Amino acid sequence: MNQADQVPGAIHGRVADEAGRGGDDAGRGYDAVRGGDGAGRGSSGRWDATWWRGAVGGVLAAFAGLAAGSVVAGLLGTRQTPVVAIGSAFIDRVPPWLKDLAIAWFGTNDKTALRVGILTVLLVLAAVGGILAVRRYWAGALITVVLAGVAVAAAATRPDSGQTGFVPSAVAGITALLVLRLFSRRLEPLIDNPDDGVSRRGFLQLSAGVAIGTAAVAALGRIVGGNRAAVAEARAALDLPKPPTLDPPAGVQADGATPWVTPNDDFYRIDTALSVPQILPSDWKLRIHGMVERELELTFDDLLKRQVVHKWVTLTCVSNQVGGDLIGNALWSGVLLKDLLNEAGPSTDADAIQSTSKDGFTAGTPLSTLLDERQSMLAFAMNGQPLPVEHGFPVRIVVPGLYGYVSATKWLTDIEVTRFDQFDAYWTPRGWSELGPIKLSSRIDVPFGKKVTAGQATVAGVAWDQHVGVSKVEVRVDGGPWQQATLATDASIDTWRQWHWTWDAPRGNHVLQVRAFDAKGNPQIEASAPPAPNGSTGLHSVNVVVD
Ligand SMILES: Nc1nc2c(c(=O)[nH]1)N[C@H]1C(S)=C(S)[C@@H](COP(=O)(O)O)O[C@H]1N2
Ligand SMILES: [Mo]
């Protein structure tokens, strides 16, 4: 129950006073409203009682909203807190002369100055809103609604905000409105009854409660969200060497066919990280040590100073079932591991590296696959973008030809040159093979789950055998003779290969099957095997209904 209800007549005080309700205090308040007599004391008392308390309430409501917005931004992994959203939109829209002036005045602190400026304006308006809300809640609330609306609009129109970028600002606005309502209820009795001790105490309690709650929410946000917002911001601010081209080779364009390049947002994600490690590039360090002549320690800047390579590589998970989708193809940019390892000088006795991630995952990779010509790399970009945080930001390993669990360590922090007989990587004691070369496989993607009309129909899919290459794909219908499909051009033996075949489809229920051959002419293994311990085998079959 709010305080007003415990102070009879307070809420309706104005009406009650009008009706001549007695009482010393109430009377003074009433007189003050009327301009009173010589009761200037009453007038200023009334004003004092609500205006500064209203302002405090408005400011606390704004802080509560901002804290809630930051937590939500942290949880969503967006950097669009209300202040950042407004600030970014502002930066995009300021005239050049003002930008120049800001830099002239504040130098490299111009971003901080902008934040402080936005916060100041927000809080002043919030204070005004708080004062208004004591008398007319909606007058004060309108200011909050407009401010939140500006933040939501700013966030929603950010190119980097995604679909959820507006949410933190919306949550901030709603939170501020609710807290403002609490304050307006607490303070309303003081309009007519400035010395009402219960309301005064209630205001103090509410202020303390909101302040403590806001601090707690802000602290919770740090724990739950880690430094997500900061990492998201640092990631967006990175200016990495751009690949010369992002254009994939001309592929198969059939309706429903898997695109040759997997967009970052569609790329499968597999890892053991319950909460994604958040690493600022400025905090990132990699140590290359163990059986080497010279230990190396690299920062993110050191990495960027080295020669950068861009390479299409299809990544595959060992857990992929026959016909499964734990596979994706991307253009990776980074630095060759071969160069770094040779600089460190691996011992001739060493046969492996153990790579470790920030969250303690480890992978064991044969040294030979890192030192040969396949261009294994420390990757920092994926399809021309800084690595998405869930794909290993800021740096991961990419080794063509090996399943991810033995090579593709995300959130990489450490590389130890060692011997396989000296360590067990994360998955080895859990029933998976120490070595994990990718197995030759193929998949049918079209037609899939769709009705096919009798006549000419396109059958299409992908086949892969990274770092060996696919030379041929065949399709058969209802266990009949194998028929050769057409292969699309490939970028290298390290990517998957699209294929298609034109089928003269007769009415009825049919089973389509696919098989691939590697570069040496070996067919894919037809016997079914589950993913464990080193990758599934078997032919992909799909049932098709032809009308
Ligand atoms: N830190 C870390 N890196 C990891 C893993 C992990 O669990 N933790 N999983 C690996 C596995 S099993 C695969 S298949 C690939 C998947 O990479 P992606 O999520 O970018 O597709 O990451 C590898 N790197
Ligand atoms: Mo995997």
C-alpha cells in the first residue's frame, strides 16, 4: 500500500480542503495554493516539500532505467545502451563543424564528453519530469516517454544494432516510468500537507530503496553480462585488414540450395562455453611456449602488424550426423601459424600443439598440419567481419582438414608446443579420437521437405573432404544405377563443393541417395557409423514425394 492511503484525505486533499476540511496543516496547504495570506511560510514550505523531492525522484527513476537498460544490453550482447544509442545516432548526425569543435575542445576524450553531455541533459530533463510528476504523473511521464522514444528510435536505426538493439532503451523507459510512478504517489500527499511525516519518511525509504536497487542491478549486470557491452563496442570499433574480395566462386543457385558462403549469423556454433568468454582485444595475449627455442608472446596489435592472409575454409564438427548441418564455409582472415611457430622454433621431438581457450577448453593438433602448406591460421576475421564473439573473438585457430574439436580453438589464449604422449586434450578422455581428420561426406539439400511436381527437378547439395578435395559426386534413385552430378567450381580443396543433378522425376514416393569421391578417386564410406569417436560415415538418403 502506498503512503497516500495511510494518510486519509491526502490524495483527495485538494477536494477535501475545498470542502472546508479542517486541520491545521491541511489548511495551511490550502491557503498556500490560493496564494494565501501572509503565510509565505506555508507557500515556500509546500514548494520545498515537493519540488526537490520530485527532482530527486525523477533523477533516481532515470538512473534505475539506465541501470536496467545496461543489464539488458549486457544480457543481449548488444552495445546499444540508451546512452550509447543516442550518442551514436548523435555522432552520425552532428554537423562537421561541431564534431571538429568537440575534438578541438576535448581531444580524444570527445566520446567521454559526449557521454557526460548526454547524461547531463537526460538527468536535467528527468529532474524536471520528476517535479511535474508529483502534481500530474502523466506530465512527468511524458518526458520519460519522449526520452525513451528517442533512445529506442536511435537504437533501432543503428546499422550495428540488429533486431534487439532497441530493447535496452525500451526496458529503461518502462523501468523509469514505474519508478517515477512510485515517487509521484509518495510525494502527492506533501502537496497539501508539507509536514506530513509519514510521507516524508516514505520518500526517504523509497529513495534509499531505489538507490540500493539501482546499484544492485548495475552490479548484477556486471556479473551476468561480464563486460559484454564493452567487448561488443571494442569489436565494432575494430578496423581490420580487409580481404581483397568477398566474392565467392559462381555456385549452384537452385531454390533452397545451401549458399556457398555461410553468413556469420547462420554459421553453426559448437562449444562448451555456457557463458561466452568476453575478451577485449586490448587485453588479449597469446603465449607460444613449451618445446620451442624462443617463447613468443603476442598482443592483438602485434598480430595485426604481421602479414595477413585471407582464405576460404569449410569448418566441420565431428558431431555432424550424416545429412547434418554442423558445417559452414567462411572467408577467414588471420596470420599463418606456420610463420609464428617457425619463429618460436619447435623442437624436432615435438609432434603437437595443445591450444587453450580463455574458458579452459583445449585441443590437440598435429604440428605437421600447422607447418605444412595448408595455411593453418590464427584467425581474427570471418567473412570480412571481426570474429563474432560466439565464434571466438578476438582470435581463434582455423586448420583446414581437421574437425573443430582437435583444432579450431576459439577465444584462444595459449599454445603449447608439446607431444601427444604428454597431454590429453578436452575431448580425448571423453571418448573421442586424439586425431580428427575430416571424413569425405556428402549431403542432399534440394529437394527437402517440399513437394516435387513430376517432370524435371533439380537435386542439389554439398560434398566435402577438406584438404583432400572432392572429384566426383553421384546420385541414385530408389537404389538404381549411380548417376553423375555436376560439380560447381571450388575455391580450393579446403572448402566444400556444391553439386547439382537434374532428375526426370516420376510420380510416387522415391528415395534419393548421394555419394562423393575424393581427389584420389576413393568413394565415401557407405557403412553407417555414428559420430563418436572420429566422425560419422554412411550415405545420406532423403525421401521425396512426387505429385
Ligand atoms: N574454446 C572453445 N573452442 C572450441 C570449442 C569449444 O568447446 N571451446 N569447440 C570446438 C568445436 S567441437 C568445433 S566443431 C568448433 C566450432 O566452431 P564454431 O562454433 O565457430 O562453428 O569450435 C571448436 N572450438
Ligand atoms: Mo565439434
